[in-house]
Amino acid sequence: MGQLSRPLDVGGMQISNRFLRSATMENMAGANGQVRRDLLRLYHELAVGGCGLIITGATAITADGRAWAQQLGAWDDAQVEGLSRLARLIHRSNPTARCAVQLHHVGSAGGGYSYGSLTQGFDLNRAADADITELARAFGRAAERVQRAGFDAVAVHGAHGYLVSQFFSPVFNQRQDGWGGSRENRGRFPLLVQEVIRREVGPDFPVLWKMNTDDFLPEGAGREDYLWLAGLLAQAGAALIELSGGVKEQAKLRNQLRREAGEREAYFLPVLEAFRSAVGDTPLALTGGMRSREVMEGVLAAGADMVGLSRPLICEPDFPNRLLNGPDRRRSRCTSCNRCLLSVASEPLTCMEFDPFEKVIRDI
Ligand SMILES: Cc1cc2nc3c(=O)[nH]c(=O)nc-3n(C[C@H](O)[C@H](O)[C@H](O)COP(=O)(O)O)c2cc1C
């Protein structure tokens, strides 16, 4: 068997294989962001499905930072009990599985590609200094709750045009003070978030990052900016950096990238080498478009430490085990139709193409 089955050390966390479940909104929590049965079932299936590292969907650090009505929350101590059930369940379902919660704040309305049903309006351009540092502290408090709940790591959603990436992207950040303008200033908030989380969770708890490699917008942050930021995050102790990209209209962007790439999967692969140089030995995950084992092995051979999967695991949570153990090692049946992304704005996460129940209710 190739590299996919090899274990990996991520900041002291032992991961049994190279599959990373990239954070995927479940929209299955209670009205107060609490863990519910559907969520437990989803993560049970993912854990027994063999994914080495499972990252939850975007989990809100404040109640008003949510983009989805049924988004999971880590803003309140009362949520810790449910989160610890979730961590326990993952570990019991598969003792070799490692899990992290992805921390998220939506930022200004319409920024991310959530298609979410809530319209929030934190305007980073009008925020007072104290509001900004308070938000960084909210990331820290949420991270400490994740740690207390028994997860193996915490992850930061620093990509896709939500709050953290809004600060770094000139598309959103028009501040003229110390939080905006130069990339040093725009990078202050992401680095502050890392610093505050580190202070809260101590030196040994892995802090993972998902970040853009490019905003893919003429006035956005570009490759060089993100290489610079990745280097600083690595220096600041990020245990793993997951590479993604884009800020808006992500469904369209992905289709475009897929078209441009022809049949090629792994559409961010061309920038991997540059990010490897930028981050040194810090583990890197590449996410986006991977569907077949050969391509995933190629991505690892090209220098990634993990392959991130989202949509293939929606239609087939045991895809990792299928590829690792065979005999059926065919590519994912996910067609990247993106209807999961559109529907999760208002419904619990499901595969719109292969969930048998979707076929039953389609024409009703
Ligand atoms: C339904 C859906 C929900 C998603 N939710 C999140 C999320 O909560 N956090 C995040 O960082 N990315 C999220 N993403 C992006 C994925 O993690 C991933 O970066 C992207 O889908 C590309 O990978 P794939 O081709 O394996 O699906 C979501 C994508 C989909 C389709």
C-alpha cells in the first residue's frame, strides 16, 4: 500500500493515515448550537469510515457569528458537555481516529461562500480596537472549550472569506489603521488569533489552520501574500496548514477550476511546492477536488502530508477504508455537483445525488 496508509505526527498528535476530513458544515446542531443526535450519527459514520483526522464543520465562536441556523457552537461553557460526547463518540467508534473542532466567525454578511440563512453584520471596517481584540479572545475561549471537551486538536477557519480571512483580504479590509493596509497589518488579526489560542490551550495542544492560497479576485490577496502568511503561521506554531482557496461564489469557482484543469483533480496542487518552501517542515494538507487514489498518492508524493476531502465523504463516509483496504479502490462517485453546498444553507447536510431518501422526496 502506498503513502495514504502511513501514520503521521502532527504537533504530537498521532494520526493513523493521511486522510483528513476537511471541515464540512453539518447544519445539524440545536438552536443554541448544541450537539444533537444527527451530528453524533454523522461523526460515528466518519470515524468508522477510517479517516485519520476528522475536522468538524465550522463551529461558531460567538452566537452572533453564525452563518447557519443549525451551526454547532463553542461560545458557551454549556456547550462543552455536548462537545465532549461528540469527542468521546469519535474516539470510541474508532480509537485510532483523531478529531478537531473548526472554529469560525462569519464576519461581515455576504463575505463567505456559505449561502447560509443568517445575515449577520460584523463590519470589520467599523469595528473598534476593543471589539477586534475581544473577537480574538473569543477564538481563544472557544479553543479552550474544545480542549476541555476532549478533542485532540483545534482548527481555525482562516479561509474562504469569513472573518479571519476577511481581515487578511483587501477585498474586505479597507481599514487605514494598524489592522489594515499593508499585509503586515492585515495579517495582524490571524496572527493574534493564533497567539491568543496558544495562550489558552498551552504549548502542547495542536492548533491547525485552513487558509487560502489565493483569493482569486483581482483586488484580493494573492499567492505571494498567502505564502508570507503561511510562513508566519508556521513560525507561530501552527501544527498543520490546510491549503484551500477562494472567497466567494465558491461553487462557481470550483467548477471553473475544474474546467480549467480538465480532468485533473487536486486543483490547488500547482501551488503546493511554493507553500512547502514557505512553511518548512510544518505538515501541509491539500484540499480540493480529489476523487481518486492515484491522484491522492501523487499529491502526497509531491510533498503534501495529508489529503483533505469534503464532498467525497458526504456521499461515502467510509471512502478512506475502501481505498485503504480494497478490494474496491475505484474513484469517489461524487460528481462535484455542489448541490450539497447549496442545500446545507437551510437543510441538514446530505448528498443530494446518492442519498436514497433524496430520491424518494425529490418529486414530492
Ligand atoms: C457542503 C459543504 C460544506 C462545507 N463547509 C465547510 C466548513 O464548514 N468549513 C470549511 O473550512 N470548508 C467547508 N467546505 C469546503 C470544503 O471543506 C472543501 O474545502 C471543499 O469542498 C473542496 O474539497 P472537496 O473537493 O473534497 O469537496 C464545505 C464544502 C461543502 C461542499
